[in-house]
Amino acid sequence: MAHPLKSTKAHSLTGHVRVPGDKSISHRALILGALSSGQTKITGLLESDDVLATANALQNLGAVITKMDDCYNVTGCGTGGLCPSSPDISVALDFGNSGTGSRLMMGVVAGHDICAQFQGDDSLSRRPMGRVLKPLKRMGLNISETDKDTFPLTLKGNSDLIPITYELPVASAQVKSAVLLAGLMTEGQTCVIEPARTRDHTERMLAYFGAKLDIISRDHGRMITLHGPAELHGKDIVVPSDPSSAAFLTAAALLCPDSDITVKGVLINPTRFGFYQTLLEMGAHIELENERMEGGEPVADLRVMSSRLHGVDVPAERAPSMIDEYPCLAVVAAFATGETKMHGLSELRVKECDRLSVTAAGLQACGIPHLIKGDDLYVQGQDQVRGGAVIHTELDHRIAMSFLVLGLATEEPITVDDITMIATSFPQFIDLIQSLGARFEESKT
């Protein structure tokens, strides 16, 4: 059942909080732990629906994952060693709403003699998988449904995968990661060439677990070569706080007057920092405190204070480092002096929904001047934003959280039609932002 929620104007947000662990790193920690020999101990794993779906899929394929206190222990099966309890029967893997988990697991299944049916909820089942399937088929993955690229799909892996060199037509960390994960189980070198640098958690974590990689920077992107077959060894991992989740609290603090919050232990990997870089260019008062390295990733505490912002041009090449944060940036831009131009947003059209169109519809409902021109979004900032709208989230968690944040600064309340899907990435969102001073009301709309 849908759970609508109304967001009303807040006077200030204050306090110190820690958002849950990074979703991207949580997925990869579970997967590489399952493909390693020995034990992997994961602290700070994001316990969202998406990540738990990946854990369940790995368990259905033979991995042993247990929880003790705040720590997840993964007993690895070794590279190529996953095996379901009934290997002769197709095993059902339900990924719910998780695009990341499902696409990465395609690369895992590709290198095993496993038959698996990949399925998901209505939203995930509308999302195209062709870009991931294309290189994996070249490596030797078999697909029962030859005429479609959406779930449900039945995939048959192959323990004799062929290493390939693959140039990504579009920069995508998920496609890159799926190919590299499949490459773990090949004899030879698997090479991925990306046209622009994307989030590099897979490469960092593969090296941390013992894989041999060569990474060469190019004019715009990089060439990543994995030497297979790789032998991985279990490791201890501390998952830093998710910068995509911290983005919503950061935006709220910038927009609500007299706010001063600190978000602790946030991942500041350069491939994930585009949203914060853009906010700094807009004049945001954000301070990075206590910078440090944890588990091979750079981390800092973010102090955020309410700020007067101005519009900027966000270049298309920055999109891979902030692709999940554009709806939130559009909300911030509504209050920035002048126009904010966001370029190269084609990837937003193939997320949980067409995020570009759904974001624009929400802006329209709230009286915020904007324009979509091709794959670009222009937002004209206002001194005051009316609000007073019901936002149709189209089952998208980031749309829901973005417009709840907007309602904290608009003249009239904003209602989102459903918040249940927020649990896919940030189940503590409502409680955490209310602990800082936000207030929401139940709604029947």
C-alpha cells in the first residue's frame, strides 16, 4: 500500500548525524566476499532492501552470510566457486528494485555453471539490461530470452568465459563492474575502456581483495585491465557513509535558514563528489573536516550551513560522478539566484523511472520555472517557491526524498504520493532528518 507523506516548512536544522553505509560499496563488499577464499567481515553495511536483495541472491547461490551485532560475516566460496543447493535447477534471484545488485550479479553468474532467473519488481522490470548483456554475451553468457532485455530473464553462466576488450559506448560503472567481475573467472586479460571516468569502487575493492589490475588514464576516461583468473582473499571492510544519502541532508541544511549540521564519515571519493563540487561552486558553505582513509576510500565529516546560492553550469562530463543526485540538485537550484544548467542527463531516463521527466513534472507542479532541452535541464531560481503540490514519485526513492526536502523550504507544504520505496536505499531517512528538526505529517492524498 502507498504511504503518502506531507513535508512542511522548517525553520532550521541542527545536529550531528551519520547516514547509513554507501550502497555501491555495500553491494561490492558482499559480492567480492562471496568470491573470495576465507572470511570477509563487513562493518557498516547498508541494510537497505537493495543491498539485502544482493545478500539473498548470493546466499541462494551457495554463499554463507551471517550477522553478529553490527557486523556481517561472509564465508567465501572462492573465485568461480558459487554453487546453489540444486545446481541442476534454475535458481530464482529476486532483486526487488535494485538495478546495481542485479547488473553486478549478472557478471558474477556469467562465470559460473549456474542457471538463474533474474527478476525484480515492476519498476526494475521496466529497466533495460541490454548494455550489460551485450559484453557478457560476447564473453560466453547464454540468455534464454533472445528477443528481450528486461526482467524476468533466465541466464546460463559458463565456467569457460572468454576474456574480451570492451569499449563502453556510454560511461557506466555498472556495466564496467559486471564485465570485470566476469573477468575474474577468465583465462587471460579482460579490458574495459570507459569514455569518461566513472565511480571506481570495483577497481579499488578488487585490488584490496588481491586481484591484479592495470589502470591507464586516457584523455577523458580510463582503460582498466584485469588479469584472470584472479584469486581473492577475504578482508575486513568498513563501509563509509553514502554520499548520495548525505546529499539530501546537505540540501536541506543549505535551504533551511539558520541551519548547521554535520554528517559524519561520508565517502568523498572523487568519482562520487560531483554533487558537492557543484554545491561549492554555487556558494554553499560546506566544510570537510577530519579527512581520512578507511578501507582504501577517502572519508570526511561534512559540516553544512544554510547558504545563499547562485546558479551555475554543470558540465556533462561531471554526470557520472553525480548521476543519482540530479533530482536533489534541481531542488537546490530552485532557490539559487539565476539559472542552473545541468547538461548531459541522458542516463536519468533509464533509472527507476524517467527521472528527468519526473523531476521536471515535480518542478512544474511546485511552480518552479524550468526547461528540458534534449538531455539538459535548466532551472530558474526564485526567492520564494510556492510548493503546495502532490508529487507523483513513479516508485522512485530519490524523487520522493528530493521533493520532501523541497517541502522543507517552500511556502506551502508538499506531499509525495508514496515513501515506501525509500527503504530501497535510505530506510532511516525520515527518522534522521526529523532528528535534525524537520517535521512531516501523514497524508491521505
